[in-house]
Amino acid sequence: MKITINDQILEANEGESILNIARANGIYIPALCYLSGCSPTLACRLCMVEANGKVVYSCNAKAKEDMQIYTNTPEIAAERNAIMQTYCVNHPLQCGVCDKSGECELQNLTTHLRVNDQKFAITDTHKPHKKWGLINYDPALCVVCERCVTVCKDKIGESALKTVPRGVEVPKELKESMPKDAYAVFSKMQKSLIGPSVGENLDCSFCGECISVCPVGALVSSNFQYSSNIWELNRIPAANPHQSDCEPIFYDVKERSTSDRSKQIYRVSNDFHFGEISGAARFGYDFHNENARKNEAKFNELVSNFKNGNIKNIKFNSFITNEEALILERLREKFDLNLLNDEAFKFQNFLNIFSEFSGLSSYNADYESLKNSDFIITAGSFLRHESPVTSYKLNNALKMNKASGIYFHHIADEVVKKFSKNFACVSYEAGGLEQILLFVLKNWGENLPSALQARVEKFDESFGLEVAALCEGKAKFTLILGSDFYAHENANLLAALAGVIARTTPFRVMLIPPRTNSLGVAKICTLSHEKKPGKTLGYNEMGEFKFSIFEGDLDAGALNQQEGTFTSINNEVVPTNAALAHNGYFLNGIANALGLAAKNTIDYTAQLPKEKGYRGVKFDDLENFYANDGTSHRGYKLEISNFAPKEDIEPLFKEQNELNLKEDEALISLANPINLPSFFANYASQTAKRAKLYASSEFMAKFEISQNEAVILEKNGQKLAICVELDSELGGVAAYLGDYDDKLDVSAIFEGKSYASVKIIKAENE
């Protein structure tokens, strides 16, 4: 349909808000409370416009065919000016030290709307500061725009904040002297503050998105507070180095001091309108080695070991760039090496079999299709822990798109249960993933291979769900599968079933890459499961020779010190940049000494394999931003090709070992705390924690364990001593143990699986 804004004829979609249409077309309408992709609150009322002769609030008003809109009439300008005057009443004049000064929306709007005088006044009241761990709140600076409340509810899904009474009454005589909208805004601001939804202290995952959306200096990072002026910081565009969402971030960098001119990351910021980030990305930024040095003797020793044929393996993880993955692949070819990466090997195997049975070179769902979905199933992923940003996108679809769906996992997540009343949470026996995929095929599969059709017809598990009611009237379906699938003993069958789902049901399928660049590694590298006889170079992993950020024979650069690209969960090749210098070595330096000539690591960007969907695009030609309408201009999408799929799935079916827990045994899952996806995040000063066994209250009651009590986990004669910490967000008898602490080897407990049955022994009894 067509509408007219300021005499400019525009194309618009039915049901779209006037504000979003204006923003998408570069037309400015002031707004202090509205967030893209969230429900409007009408807290600020600055977005008022004239539509067909009437004043409406553009964040909430839907466009209609042939609507005539004006964004800045004299009457509207006067009303906005009055509203801004109310915001300035008793607002502390501390701009010189305020952490928001220089990017403060109150400053900007006061100047833009030409607020030159102040006609209103009210007696100020004392409002004590609040310290909530990583986040500080100054209520004196708060304008009660409710952005923090809205983003926590509509995007993050935790609803950890709300408006609370301030206890101030607005004098009635002000109602007569103030314009209507200005009085409504002023009254709300005087009567309310922001506070935790439950209790006195903020109980949340500390993603920090509330800090990002706050238009003033009310909510700030406690670590960043009073450390720098905004205008002193240099913004380095990059991508989340900790998780496969690879959302755009900015490393805000400046010199340490007048005497020490080395650069330091002071904080991480983001484009909060379209690119929410996890707490690991926001707070876990200083995971590099500040004391890295070159060691020429060790460097020459490593090069000699390669050239002499002593090194036969390179063991690495997927916290690397695409370019370094390609360097490793070239070294494999040149020196006949085995590349060892257990998590990427499993993911690669799953992806390859999925492709064989789907007829697609990669999975076909992304965050854009997830946002537009109205029926979503997620399975095999402890989602908020494995991929926080994916959980944000899922919750946002449930809230804003009125989607429904099903969450399958053997750990009950009490936060996910509150996402939506139309989002059914189903607990199942650990390992029972085949049943879930057969359930999907039973309810939505069409034109299945005959042998599979016969199996599906016999399948009668409904998980107690009223499927018809859940998906009634739904048209856009997404299936999200997580890392439990890749580590499953019958992963080949599960991958094939997922592939069949992708081509015989209405579901688009998303496979969550388990690490930052697992998808890139899976696409670029030829991986091996077995180690060759000979020495192993460990790249941020154990080996006879260790090239690592910390405690290595050679000091490696961290991802915040590297240029390159990642292949994100969206099948998108996105750039990241170096925020800090590195005084040790990069993989490209080793490769050059071994005969792979490239001046810079990013010279490999244009050489990424085209047969795997990459394009010959140079690094410096890659964009990295979201447009005003939310369109992604980030690198490029992998080209996903179609081919004839395999049909014969029957040979992959086999009996699955049942999980039989003994009376004194417990089931624990391999999962990390939300802000600690890896040991790299555990090197960062704000996110670091010692390893714990995180358990539900029911788990602790069953095994008579108290908070911070030490227990011993025993598995096949292997013993692991660890303290237990309550995770109040877990439901049922549940516990998880992470691999984020590199001082604790959990591999003997899990043996390559995503869960394990262990014997719980009181440490005091040992």
C-alpha cells in the first residue's frame, strides 16, 4: 500500500507502524521509549505525528492506505518541547561526569527540539543508587522510558525489571499549566522508578541489554562507570567472539593512561535495535594475554618439527576465524596432517548427513526466518545456555509475532516456561531425540520414503500435546536443533531424519553451531577423528607443542586481536576486527615460515572455498551493519545449493541404549553457565568463575546437598571433586557441569556425550 509522509509517497506493509515506516525511509521522528521489534509503551509520547488531521502516536499507530502524515507541525513541535522540559525537571546537571554524556539521547533531543527554557518545577526527592553486580542504577537520572523493562520482556525473555512506585505525588495545579501529553509523561516519571521484578536485588542472567538501551546514564556497567568519556573512545566494529550468533559488537578502545599509551578495551557496545548480544559478548571482552611475547627459539623449533615431519596432528577448537581454518586446511594438505577438533567433527558429520537427506548444502533457517515464524519447535538444546541470542530471537517471535511452539529438553528451564502460555515445555528422557523427530514427521511429514512412512505410522508418542490447537492457523514453521543431537550415539540417524524434515514438512531447520565458528570449520576443514602417530600441535588445546593465548610454548593472539571472518549461525560470512595489538604470534606467521605465503591473514578471505558456498570477496569489501529497517548488511550469505537427496534411511535405524540410573546415581548434563560459553570467556575479568556443579533445588534436596558443599562425582572409577551451586532457574531434579574452566577436565565424566550418569559422593565421606 502507499502512504504519504511529509508529502513524500512511500510504499508500506499493512499493519506496519508509522514510526517504523518513517525510519525505514530515512524520515526522522523523535522517540525516547520505542525499541524496534518491541511492543510500544507510549511512555514518552515524543513520536506524535499528525495523520489525516489527527494527532496519533506513531510508534503505536498503524499505517492505512493513502494516509497523509506530517511529522512536525507547529502544534506538535510545541508539545514535544513541553515534554522535553518535563524530562529536564530536576535532572542532575552532571553531564561532565555522566557515563552517557556524548551519546545521551536526552542531551540530543533537548538540543534538537530547542529546549531553551524551563517553565515547570517540583520539589526533588532523594533517590538512592542501586548496585546490582555488573549493573548500577542511578534513579535520579532515570526518565522512566521503560526501555529496559520492554527489552527484558520482549527480547531477552526474563522480565527481570518493572516499574515500581516512587511515592511522589504531582501537584494538581500543574495539570492546569502543562499541556496534556507533557503532564502525562511528567506524572508517570514522578510516580515511578525502575526496580527488580522480584525482591531488592536484580536476579537475571546479566546480558546487559538494559544498559545498552538506556537512553540516559541511569543504567550503566559497574565496571565502566566513571572510567572514560564517550568521546575519548575509538569504536572498533567486530563480531561476537564467544558464540555462533556472531552478532555485531563494538570494542570501545582508548589508551590506558597518559603514561601508558597501550590500548585497552573499556567496554563493548552494540546496535540494540536489531542486534542483541549475550552477556559473554558484552562483559567477557578482555580474554587476551597482555604479557604475550615472541620466543624465536621456540618458533624455530616448531617450524623445524613441521619440516622434519615430527608434527602429524593439529588439535584446535572452533574459536578461530575462517581464514585461520583455511590456513590449517592448507597446512594439512602440505604436510599430510590430521586436523583434530572433536566438537566440529561431530557437527560436520551431522551437517553432511543432514545435507545428504535434505538435498540442501546447509540448513535453511536463520534469525530473519525465525523472527517471522509463527510456530517454532526447539529440541536438543539447553537453549538459553547454548545460544542465548537464539533464545532472544525465539522469545521475540513468541511475543511480537504471536507465535506458538514446543520446547523439548530433558532439563526444565523455568525462564523458558514463562516465555509464552502458547509455548509448551516438554521434558523427556535424556537421549530420546529420535522420538522428537519422529513426532515431527508424524504430524507434519508428507511424501515420506515408504519404509520411513511405515515407521511413522506406527509411532504413537504425542508427549501429551494438543498439536492441532498449538499450530492452528500457523503458516511459517521453524525447527531449531542443538548440540545434544551432534553428540548422540545415533547422530547419523538423527541427522538423516532432520534432513527428511527439511524437505517433507513446512519446517525450516536451524542447526545451532556449538562454538563461534563451528560452521566455518565444518565447511572449510577436512577433520579427522583419530590422531596420527607423531607429535601434536595444540592450538589453544593440549599438545606436545602448544600455541596458545595462555601457558603456551608460543603466545597466540586472541580473537579480540585478530582480523578475519566467522561463518555465523545465519550461514552468513561476517567480519571482525582487531581491537588490540598482539606482541606474540599469529597462525599466519607460522604458515609463512612453512611456505604458505600471505602478508596478512585477511589475504585468505577471498580464497575461502567457493564450492562450499563462499564467494571471492575481499575482507575490506565486507560490510558490517544493520540498516534503519533492520536489514542486515553484514558480509554475505553462503550460497546454499540444491541437489537430489538420498532416500534410503532405513539402514541407519538401530537399537538405542537405555538410560538406567541406579539408586545412588544422578544424571548431569554438559552445559555452561549463560555468560561462560568457553574457557576464553572464563579468562575475562568480569565473567570469570571457578567450575561448579549447578543444580536445582530438587536435585540438592534429593542428594542432601547444601549450597557450596563439595561433592565427588564418580564415573567408571574416575573421580572429580567439585562444589555445588544452586541454579534457581532449573526445574525438576536437574544439574549441569560445564567445560568452561580449563583447570578442570570433565571429558572423563561425559565421554563425548552431552550427559552422563554419575555417582554422587559426599566429600566429607571420602
